[in-house]
Amino acid sequence: MSELDDNGTVPPVGEEIHMPAPSILPLINAAALSLTIVSVTLTPYLVIFFAIIFVWTTIRWIADTRRDIADLPLDHSSH
């Protein structure tokens, strides 16, 4: 099936798909949350320690995502 427009030309290819850079933050974040929950049964010191790591990685992950989104072009037609 041909996708020619009214002028007989092929329309431009769609927008480039943006993929975020690889990051270890989601893995550390998930591990910290899991260890925070597990350490509730052990000692409050571990809860505090892993909770701090969880909050820190969450903040870093959100900041990285916001920075990544801010770098995207506003005009979707430009490449």
C-alpha cells in the first residue's frame, strides 16, 4: 500500500524517538525501598539509612528526568 500524499511524494518520516540515557538510579531506588521495608523488622537505624538512600535516589532520578525533558526541542517538526 502506497502512502503518497496529494503531490505524489512520500510524507516525511515521523519524529525521532527519544530514549533516556541508561541509569543505575532506578535499580538503587528499588533496592533501597525494599531494604527499607525489610529493615522495619530489624532496627530503626537501618530504616533511616535505607530511607535516606531511597529519598536521595528519588530526588536524583526526578532531577535527571526533568533535565532530560528540558533538553527536548519544543518544536516537534525540527530534527
